[in-house]
Amino acid sequence: MSAQDEKNKAAASSPIVIVFFVVGLAVSLLVGWSIFPKLLYSQKKQPIDFSHSIHLDAAGDCESCHYFREDGSFSGIPELSNCVECHEEAQGEDPEEIKLIENYIEPNKEIPWLVYSRQPDCVFFSHAAHVNMGELECKTCHGMIGESDHVEIYEENRITGYSRNIWGKSIGGFKSNTWDRMKMDDCAECHDEHGTRQACFVCHK
Amino acid sequence: MFPFSFEWHWDIGHMVFHGALWYALSILGMGLGYAAIKSFIDLKKGGHH
Amino acid sequence: MDSALIPEGVKRCSFGKFALWIGFWSLLMLWALAGAGVCWLKGLNQTNLNDYFGFGAWITADLAIIALGAGAFFTGFMRYILGIEDFKPIINFVVIIGFICYSSALAILALDIGQPLRGWHIFWHANVHSMLTEVAFCISAYFMVLTIEYIPLVLENRQLDKIPLVHHFSHNLHHIMAVFAATGAFLSFFHQGSLGGVAGVLFGRPFAFRQHFAIWPTTFFLFIFSAIACGPCFTILVTRITELITRKKLVKQNVIVKLAKVSGWLLVGYLLVKTLDTVYWAMVTLPNMGVSFMDMYPESPFTIWILIAELGFCGVIPAIILITEKGRNNNLLLIPAAILTCIGICLNRYVMTVQALALPVMPFDNFVNYIPNWAEWVTSLAPFAYGAILISLSYRYLPVFPQEKELNP
Amino acid sequence: MSLGRRGFLQFCLGAGAGITFSPLPWKLMDDSCIWSQTFRGLPIEVPVPPVGEVNIEKSVCTLCPGGCGISVRKVKNRAVKIEGTEGHPINDGGICILGVAGLYQLYGGARVKSPLKRAGNRGEGKWEEISWSAAISEISKKLSQIRRNGSAHTVACISGKDRGTVPQLFKRLLTAYGSPNFISMPSSEDTERLGLKLMQGEDASVGYDLENARYILSFGSGLIDGWGSPVRVFRANSAWREEAVKGLAKVVQIEPRLSNTAAKADQWVPIAPGTEAALALGLAHVIVKERRYNKDFVMNHCFGFEDWTDNSGKVHKGLKRMVLKDYSPDVVSGITGISASKIVAIAREFTRAKRPLAVCGRGKGSTPEGLQEFMAIYALNALVGNINKTGGVRALPEVRTTAWPAVARDAIAKRGMSQPRFDRAGTKAFPVTESLFNQMHTGKGAYALSALLIDGANPYYTAHDKTAVAEALDSIPFIVSFSSHMDETAQHADFILPSHTNLERYEDVPTPAGLNVPIIGLSRPVVDPEYDTKHVGDIVIALGKSTDGIADSFSWDDYESLLKETMGGKWDTLVREGYWKDESYSPAAWSSGFKTPSGRFEFFATGLYKAGIRSNNDNDYLPRYEPVVLEGTSDSYPLVLIPIETTRLADGAVANSPYLTKTVADTVLRNNDIFVEVNPKTAAAYGLSEGTVAMLKTPTGEAKVRAHLYEGVRPGVVAIPTGLGHSAYDDYLSGKGVNANDVIGTVEDPVSGLDIAWGSRASLVSI
Amino acid sequence: MKEEHKEGAHGHVEKYKYGMVIDLDKCTGCGACMVACMTENNVPFRKDESDKLVSTAWMRVFKATNGKSYPDIDVCYFPRPCMHCEGDHGHSPCVSVCPAVATDYDFETGIVSQIPTRCFGCRYCMAACPYHARYFNWWDPVWPDKMEKALSPDVSPRMRGVVEKCTFCFHRFQRARDKAYVEGRREIREDEYQTACTQACPADAITFGDLNNHEHEVYKLKKSPYAFRLLERLGTNPKVYYMSTRSWVRREGDNYLKGEKSK
């Protein structure tokens, strides 16, 4: 056995090399848990800092703006025409309201809202089934958004283009509230509990 | 593949299939683990055969 | 140049010659990779597959090479489980062949699917009732076994073996190899069978469908049977080819002959069972579906001759050679018999894939044939190039044939 | 301490272990999978259709004259689906293949996106975009100039239709301008209207009461291959099928090829091509001979059945004598190839049946039949007395609408209008005919044209004999097209003023061909115009207003107000229901007489004599069979070529859509090769097998085709699908196969002058 | 009267069993159903679709002949949607083989689903389906000019490399159900859920509804002596019935041995 081999043998059994292993482990864990999510998501601002709480006070309930149409479909995020009903003229001096009027109402341009709960196109979601038949509250899925004063920063997954809210803020995928994640597993969890239909076509199109 | 996947059902099909699969995989895992650990121990003991 | 890596006490050709040899096969590999590349980038429209032939050359190739690679698990089974020590001198080589076959099969499967990025769905969202799920799990798991079996051989390389940890590791793996081999045999039996099941459960396809025993169609058992009957023949064939190319005797004749004998008797058994199955299929299964036996062999190339070729020329004839003492001891008979057996199994896998799809089931539907295009051909044949490279590397740098020194003093 | 090889290895091992226990690989795996759902960011990204409020808008389809009610499903302002309107009197929820693919006409390729002025040579495809105002002013300047030069009558207009407000507007433009040359594209309706005028004395279209008929004798009409208002006939056919099971209805299809109609019929009578009139008269022979005709009607309400004596004392031949003498079953059998016994059997069945009906108009009815052929078939209806009866035929007058103010005609207009028509229709040559497009493209026009306006027509594609059409168009120095799409004819124009497509505009839809009640439909703009196009009515009004001396006749602000005014009291109903049906209509009773010169239903068309046609042969006034003389000899062209018309290939001015082409079998079109159908016997005789490439030659032209062997074609006949072989539009349409019209020449009907070519002599040689 | 909800395999509740009856005597082979389906379900088209082996048409109209020669030849068209086979308790040919549960059998409606985003394109289901009702996306879907505007948001356009097929316009069921829910109903009426092909068929040859519901038209029609199903003998248990008064047409619906009597 050559001297070099002896040295190698010594090195192999010395604790120093374990250090390299540990360093590698630590670095990769740091990358995986902390740097990766920062790189994965880009941060986008909503076009207008909308306050749900003010509007909820004024409108009274969620259904005033987010309503069902006669054909059973759900209106989702209101269109500009809903905004115009109250904001044709400025009601105060809030710069966000001025932005709304100048940038969108006057040129009659729809507001390009970034939708936190937007699901991939293959997902069929029936608000009627969940709200009317399932009697779920809005917050079960949408959380406390109705009471918020400001819209949060929209974090967009650079690969998929969907909001971070779908996967959940926790990169590990852990959740503590029902509204923390909106992945298929979260839908399935509730469907399982309630024994509602399990066929794929219930939620997919 | 895993019991926490929502498609999982605790029925005969899943239990037999995945039972066999995980059984085989664990044997492989344990075998490899055994060989690895044994090698480190052998190394510590030194000696060559 | 690379002499330090070459096992002690054996002779190998010059590095230049070796590089030239590897270079030739690498070119073929590159061609195949180009074929694979266009399929991945542009999609499967780059092939001649179509809606009537969802399965084609690739699945045929997959089924065939996995059947051919069955020598690995079956020899392992005989060596480790049945404890037949006769096969010890060839076990390394058999593992390499198996490794080549199974890794090729996995690569081709990755090509064959329309959305490779989602290939993991087959594991994650597994449908346990699907034969293909069983195939995927078993092949992957068995591939792990083959890797585990191959690793110690790699680690026995002269230079690697000098590292104590590596040496211990390979020794320890060797030590418990029987456990792996047993697991491998278990997995392998199942996936050979489930590959047969893939065809046999298609109750919408009279050509493929077979009666079930418990949850398995007869093809499940027939595929296992045919694979273990044919695998050893392929091992013999590859060994002889290696010997021809290296111009050395690498394995003692008794090993080869024993393999041939095993293969021969298994083939006889298989042919009996297969004939029974075919008769039952023709007399009972098909008439119940409203079709006659000859309806299944309507047009060229799918005439009755394809069945005669499969079971007669490539079944009965090699079986007779292999079970006779004289036949298997005579290289001039043994090699053609091995070749015929291998062709036979490929034919069987081909008809179970392509012919099963070619025959229209709706009376007003058309008979359509399918011919693979270049991308399918090169990728389906790539395992030859890949195999040549891997065998050459292993042969040159690893102590594959324990009898080599003795036979080539 | 240095890293070293060993250390690096350890580091990698650690990193590997760490990564495995971090979300990174698993999240990436999931994300890449989601990414693979759309391939976001790549050129192949899969579109995600935006959601929104759904609206259903009712309109009427104008892709064919069928007049079906359509409901367009819209998501916000996008039209996403066309469906048939439930409860609509014509189609009751059903829709045809072309209609359901209608969105391609709107959103698909080959739209003309703004007014264009030719920049290169004719047909070269070089265009210059031009503003609407510039285009209108340039064109009206040109028209004004022609008018000033005293050649107003040399301006012509070709329109796809001749009924409805848009064609009327064109007519008005020409009248005020001083040209009699309004030309509508021919169809079998032309002959039928002509025949009806002669036999029944009504200026109306023929209404077939298919819904109530129970024995349908179809002389080659593609009843379920797009004839008439297609969906309506499909429904009638379904009703017949239900009745047929109970033995209460029967359909007999007389046709050389087993078309879909023939296949669905209860009996297929494979007749020698072009001999339908002979068969009709042969049937008449049996009916007359066996005295199976309706005695009340024939004796009391018909003229020309028996021989008759005119004022000068000359005895004229009646139908009876003629058919008994000339059309015995044996003679007819020789002509038609149908056995005499079969002829007798059909005649007996026809007369014995409850509510029998003879229908004519070959295929979809896009080619006129000979006038006397129509009379022969129509005479069968008269013989069984089902004129103006339930389950029979009837004269269907135009729905009355508010009349427009009279056209102001200045001196130039009057002079121009007094000129004979360019196509000699209504002149001594063809006194009974209104318009003859074929006289133009066969070069028989009375004088040269100096300008042409084309709307809703694509003669360069739909007319027989492409070379002749090209020559005709090329000889006209100034052509304006109003096409929404870059079709073959628009390609040869000098200006294209693109009009709105079907879903972008208002238009009244007059009673479709063959319908049994008068009805008007209203086509409405369902979406905003996609491109810088205008309503063709608005363009005509604008041209009228800006052309010298004719502005007074165009006082309307726009087409919409014109339409509203025209529809008057019907407008509200039209808007609400999408259609207005004349509930008060019922066919006149026999006792009220007919408006013919004799006051009776005329087998002997005295109207022809009155119009100035003089002949010593009484047969010229009677229904008769005259063999059509096809160009070429049977030596060099031993086969007979006939067209195959199906709903899966639109062959009119509205081109096929790629959706339709997709449904076409690979025995019709494969790659860019068209297949012609030949009987295996014929194929064997000419050495052809399935798929053989062959040269199809006719006196008019030749084309490379492939053979498809089909037992459903009469031996000796080659059948070619129509609707393929476009050279214009986009890559989805052009270059596919052969245009059947290119290899079919023209044949002039001696009486009407219409092009009645239903086929051609042909040879088929494998190459 | 509605039948009592049946217990299917695994104790699933069989609420509806949607199916179709196609009257082949009425069908004119016009192809409107094919295009109605394509436009409803965002099926793309390419410049050359003449190779029918790679041309997607969830509803495909097959042409059958009686095999006789001129002039005794007869022709019949077979419109072929997905048969939504029930097999033996939901063990339909395709569902049982899909390795990734991209296709499943819904016991509540009897619909065989196909989820393209789950599918990874192994095409085993296509090999399993004797009706050729399944189509692979060989190409990336591309819509020319502004045709993307005509895409319906009810059906997700499919990416290349996955299998797709007729869904009995299940989105229409969802739409009808949503409407019912908003109106406080749980049941949906026969006319509220009709497939695009049924609705479009100009000949009224297709009838669609709940095969279990005595009041639905299909329930009555499937009992006709002229009714049959395609390849019934294979045990696929399809939910699409055909009707024809012509015996040769009925014989074309399945395989029979020489001399064997057909339905």
C-alpha cells in the first residue's frame, strides 16, 4: 500500500470528513427550505390596494359583489362595471381610489386583478355546490380575506404561473387552517370527510 | 403509493399490492443499510481479508 | 494507458482498439439519442404510432428485452435460492445482461409515454388494479435489485477495491446477495407475469384476452414461463458472442450446457402449456366473443404462419435441440437453437402487442397495419449499442468471468 | 484542511441527503407537472379560455339559404358555440354540420380584414390596405365616370341570392344607376320558379310539404345530403323513417349513385345519369294508361292533358297522347336502365300511396335542371292531384314587406334600363328567364361589361368550367368584391370591400327553398365586428349616396333602419322570435283556379307561347325528355362523371370549414389527393384498384385523382366529390383535392338558357 | 317513477346511469354530431386531418356496408361516441387498466371520466378500448387566427401527449347541476342535461338520458326489439344503444360466427 493510500485511509476514518458531509447537508437544507422558495416565487403587486373591510362595511355582505348568476355560475371577482356603480366619481381622496378612476374607470379598462385562488384550467370548481348545497362559509377556503384592509403581495410561481396561496405559504406544505392550502389533497380531505363524490369529474374538466 | 394520498383506500387490493411492494422495498433498504453499516464497522475494526 | 484499471492476470486489447470499438457503438447511441430527443422535444408525432396502434415497436421491444433479460433473475434464482453452484461462473455476466436489459426497458418506457414530466404519476397515483402499475413498480424495484447486484462487481475493479470502505461494502453486499436475489426473483416473477397480464386482461381485444386464474389471465403465467425458458438461451448467446469477439473462452462448456438443458426443458414445458392455452382460447374464449380462430389470422403479415413460426420453428425445433444431449453439446446446433428461441420470444411479444391491436374488433372497422419509423427503430435497437458498450467496459475493467484466467492461461 | 476529492464526495453526499429532505425536488416535480399542463411560456403554450358571464343570443344562420334558427352561446363578448334554436319552425334545435362550425367563418382564417385595393396584377395576391372613405370614393368615382360616358348598362352585379333586402338593394342601385344587369347565381330554384310560373301561373317558389308526404319519389334530390333547407328535410326524413317502420311511408330514391339519401331510402333505383325526365314520363305513361290519375283534378282543373284545339282550329297534342305514344315502360327502360316491371311497380305504388310526392332538384339543388325535366316530374304531382294539397306541392309566394319608395330614374337611368340585358335573359333568346350567369362565362353576353360588383357569390369556384369563368372575369376591367373572406373570386377583384360575416350583421332571410310555409328569418349581429368590415347594405347605400345622380334613391341612414322600415310591423316579432311565419297562409283551393293563361294547371305550357317561343312541335311546350348532349365522344370519354354532393363538404359560396374537412373520410380525401368513386367492375375494366392514382379527363379539363372502389356507383359512372379543391382561403382549405366544377363543362337548356350540366363525359386512366 | 337508487360495486350509490340511444335508421351520416362535439369540447383541427389514425374526433361516424355488390349494396352509418362502458361493476376495459387513475368510472352518473392532466400518455387505455373511442394528442393543440376566441371555458384544452375522449359533455351536467343548486333543487331534469351531439343532431337520431329513469326517453327506447349495443359479447356493457330495423345493421354491431344467429 502506497503512502498516499495510507493517507487516504487515515482521512477516511477521521472525523474531519464528516464535517464536509455536515456542511453539505446544512447548505442544501438551507437552499431547499429557504433560498429555493425565494427564487421560486416572484412578487407582484395588485393593481389597486383594495380594502375588503371598507367594502364589506359599505356593501353589507360578500354576496353583494360575489354573487351567483341565474344560470348557477358564480361571478367571482367583480368586473369594472360593479366598481363603476359606486366609483364613477371619486368618493374621497384615497390615492388608490384615484388610481381606480384614472387608470381603469375612465379608460374603461378591466382591472387586471391577480387571483390568489386561481386554480389550473383543468379544475372545475362549483361555488353553488359548496356554498348552496355544502353550506360552506367563504372563509373555509378563502380565509380572512373579507376582513383585510390591504391586499397582500401576490407571489407568483415562476414555473406554473399560479399563486403561492395554492401550495400554501409554508414551503413544506404544512397547514394549520383549512384555507392555508388549496391543492387537490386539501379538496380531497374535505370530500373524504363528507363522503361526497369521489369521481374525478366532480372537480376536473 | 402512500396511505396519505387521497386515492388510497384500505381495501384488499391496496393492502396486498402495496404490502408486497413495501415489503420488497424494505428488504432492499434494510439490506443496503446493513451492508453499509457493517462496512463502516468492518472499517473501524480494520483488517483485510 | 488504462492498464491500472484492468483486472490482474488477464489480457485485454490495446486502448486504441478499444476506444475505436466503443466509439463505433457510441455513434449508434448518439443516433438513438437523436431519435429520443426529437420525440421528447416535439412529441410522439415524430413516430409512426397512431390511435389504432397506441403500442408499437417500443412496447414490443420492451417486452422482448425484458423477456431476454430474464436470464438474470432466473439464473440468480437457481444460483442463490436453489443453490445450484454450477451457475456461479456466469452469475456476474448474467447480472450485467439483466442490468442492460432492464435499464434499456426503463429508458424506452420513458420515451414511450406522452408526458415524461408526469411519468411519476404511475407511482404516486398508482392504480393497483392496473397491470401496468404492477409492471412499473416491479421493473423499477427489480432494477434497483440489479443495480445492487451490479455494484459489488463494479466495486471489485482493481483500483476501487483498494479503498477499504469500498472493499468492505462490496464484500458485505456479496455476503447477503441471496437476500437480494430472492427479492429480485420475487419481483421479477411478478413483473414478467404482469407484462403478460398487460395483454391478457384486455377483454376488448379478442386476440390478447385470456381466461383468468384468480386475478391473473393465463398470459401472466405464460410470460413468466416463456421468459425463464428463453432467458438462459439469451445468456448463452451473449456469452458466445462475447467469446467470439474477445477470441477467448470465458465460461466453461458445462455451464453453458447446463443452461441450455434448463432452457430446453422449460421450453418444452412452456410449449405444452402454451398449446393448451391456445387450444382453449381457440375453442372456448374466441367463440364466446363471436370470432373464430382463423379470424385472428386474417391478413399478411398476421397469417397463421406467424403462429407456426412462433411455436414451431422457434419453439419445437430449438426445444428438441436443447433437450437432446447431442444437440446442446454441438455448438453448430446450440447457437441456432438459442437464436431461434430468442426470435420466438420476440415474435410472441410482437404479436401480443401489435397483432392484438391490428385486428379490428368492430365488424365495420378497418384492418390497419403499422410500420415503425426511424425514430422508433433506432431507439428500439439502441439497447444493442448500449449493451455492447456496457459489456465491453465491464469486461475490460471488471472481473466478470471468474473462469477466464483458468481458461486462458 | 483542504476539501480534496474525498471531501468533495462527502460534501456531495451530504448535499444530496439534505436536498432529499428539503421541499426542493418534490416541489419542482409537482410544479413541472403543473407546467406541463400548458407549457407556459413556450410557443406551444396551451390556451386557457377565459371565463365570464354566459349569454345566449338568437339569430338565423345565413351560411346557406336554409334559414335555420341559431342560438349563439357567448362568454362575455366571445361567441363560443353555435346551436340550433329549440322550437324554431325550420330546425327546432337541430343544426347542420356547416352551421355548427360557423364560428370558423367569424374567427377563422382568410378573413379580409380591411378594404383592399389591388396592388399587383389581377390574381397576383398583392393588395394595398385602404380606408373605407377612400375606397367608397374611388369606386363611386369610377361608377360615376362610366355613367357619364353613357355606358351605365355595362355595369353588372352578381349576387348569390335574388331575394331579400340585400339583393334588392343591389337591384335598386343598378336600376337607379341605369343597368338591367342584376345577375343572381343559378340554382334549381330558378328552374322550379320558372316551371311553377308556367304550369301554375304563380310567381312563387315551389313548396314541398315533405312533413306530410308519405310516399316520396325523389328524382336525384339529395334529401339528406343538403337539399333545400337541410335540417328541415332531415327532420322530415326522420318522420318518414318512423312511419316506414309501421309500413306507412316509403321513400324511393332515383339516382345513379348510392348517396346517403339513397342508402336511407326504402328503395334505391340506380338510374342512368341524366335520364330522370324519361323515367318521370314513363311513370306518367303507366299512370295514364292504367287510368290511375286523379280524375277530378286532371279533368276539371288541368289544361293540356287531352289534346286540344286552339283558336285557329289547330289540334295540339296533350300530355296523354304524348306519354302514351313516346314513353312506354319498355322505351323508358331502354333509356334509364330500369326494368319495365320496376317502372310499372313504382307507378302503381306512387298512385296507390297516401299522399305521394315527387321531388326534383339534383343533389343539393345547386345546379338547375332542365325546364322540361322539371315539368315532367312536377306533372307527376299533378297527375295524382297533390297540387296545393297536404303532403303535396304548392306555390309559396314571397312574404309581403313594406315597399320601398320608387327608384328615382333620371334620363341616364331610363336609357340604361331600356337596354337589353347583357346575359340575354328576358330577351327574345330566353324570354322566360330572369338571369343567366352562364351566358356571361361562356362568352355569349350581348355586350362587354365595364364593371362588376360581386356579393355573396364565388363564381370562380362554384361555376362550371374554370377557364371560361376566368376569361369572363378577366375581360371585365373593373371588379369590386364584397366578400368577407379572400375567396377565389375576390382574389381576382380590383377592390375588396369586406362585409360583415354571418354573426356580425343584420339580414332578413327569405323563405328557404322547398319550405311549405312562407317565413322570414332575422339574422342579427351577435358579436361586434372582428375586423374593419362593414355591412354590405351600408356599403351599397354609401355607394348610392356618393355616385353621381343616384343619391335620391338612397335616403336611408343605414341598412339597419332600412331593414326595420322594410319589415314594418313584423320587426318586433322578428326581434323577439327570430322569425316571422305567415300563419294565415294556406295554398289556394283548386276551385279558385290557376293564374295561367288557361286558368287551369297547364301540362301544356301556353305561357311559353305567350312569351314568344314559337315552335311547330307541340313537344316543346310539354314535359318531355330530351337527352342532354354532353361535350365529347364516348370513344375518347367512355365514362360519365357525376358530382357527389354531401353535407360534409360545403360547395357553395360559403366555403367548407376545416372542422368539416376533418370529418371527411380518407376514401374522399387523403393528404391532398381527392378520390373518385368507381364501381369495382368499371375499375377492373380500366385497370384501377383501390387508391390507384389516375388522370380524370373531361372535355373541360383534367385532374389527378385517386380511385375509390365503391359498389354503390353505377358501372360506367365516375363520381367526384364537390366542395374540395379550393385555391384561395387559408392553408386549411386550399390545395386539397380538385374542384369538381373545373372538370364539368356547361350545357345550356334550350328553353331557359340555364346551365343544366349535371355531369360530363370522362375518361379515367391510371398513371 | 324513478327506480330506487341501486347499490353498485363497493357499495357505491347508483344515482343516475346516463346513456344514449342512437337510431341508425334516422342517422343520415351528416357529421353534424362530430363537429358539434369538436366545437363544444375544444377539439382542435390541423391543416391536414386526412390521416384518420391520428385525427381526434370524440364522436366519430363510421360507415358500414352490407358487403353486397351493386345494386344490392346498402350503407349504414355508426356514430360512435365513448360507450361509457360499465363492464362488470365499473370494470370497464379502459378504467381497469389506467395505471394512474386518469380515467375512472363514476357510479353516481355512470360516466367514464378522462382527466388529461393526470394522464401521462401511456396509451394502455387505447389498447384496451375496442371501439377506438380514445384519442391521443399527437400534436400540440394550435388554433389559427382568432379561433382561440371560440374556445369554451367549460372544457379545458388538452396539451400534447395525453389521451382524451368523449365525456358525454359532463360539463353540461355540472352546469345543469349548478343551476339546480342555485334554485335549491338536487335533481336535474331530462332536458337540462343533454350532450352537444344529441342537441345538434339534425335528424333527431340521438336520444340521451338516464337509462335507469322510467320517465326518460332512453329508458323506453333501449327496450325496443331493434335495440342493440356494440360488441356486447365482449362484456364491455356499454351505455350507448343503437337501433335499426335492418337486420344486417344489427349484425354489424357485434361479431358472430358463421351460421350463428344474431340479434
